[in-house]
Amino acid sequence: MTNSPTAVVEASFQHYRSQDRDAAFPLYADDFTFTSPQDDHIDKAAFFERCFPTADQFKEQQLLHVTPADEELVFAYYEYELVAGGRYRNVEAITVRDGLIQEVQVFFGGKV
């Protein structure tokens, strides 16, 4: 593994914000799953089709804490402002195994 799980998570957020799909795609395992209050265990293809292209909805997004819980699990706590208005915070539980993101579980927070 060339990058720590924390570095992989930080890179994935950076690539999302810059919409660099070519750089982001290899960070995710082939059997990757994504779950949020709006999506239930969608696969890598569905994530990159539905979720990844949404960065234009955000005026800004800032990682507040990227905290490893163990050797594979990283919690990312971030704040974002929508172009349409409103500032919010979410937490993501991200499993990184062998340098690849295996799973993301998003927990929506409320308005800041």
C-alpha cells in the first residue's frame, strides 16, 4: 500500500471537488459500495454516474476532520455550502483496504 487510508480519503475528496474522474476512479475498488440516505449500497458504476458529477451543486466544501478509527476505517467530517444556499455538515465512514476505497457510508447532518 503506497498511501495511508487517510491520504486516500483526502485525495478522493480533492478529485471529487475538481471533478477529476480519471484520477478518482482508480482510488475505488471494483466491488465498491456507496450508501447514503438517498442511495442504498450502489456500486462503483452507479456512484460515478449519479454521485460523482454533483460537485457543481457545492459553492464550497471543506474537510474539517479526517480521522482514522482503525487500520481500514476513516471518518471524514466536512462542511459544505450549496450554490442554492445553506451550509451543512456530514460525516462519512470510509473503509480503505489495500489502498482502495471499499465502502462509503454517508450520514447527513443538519444545517450549520
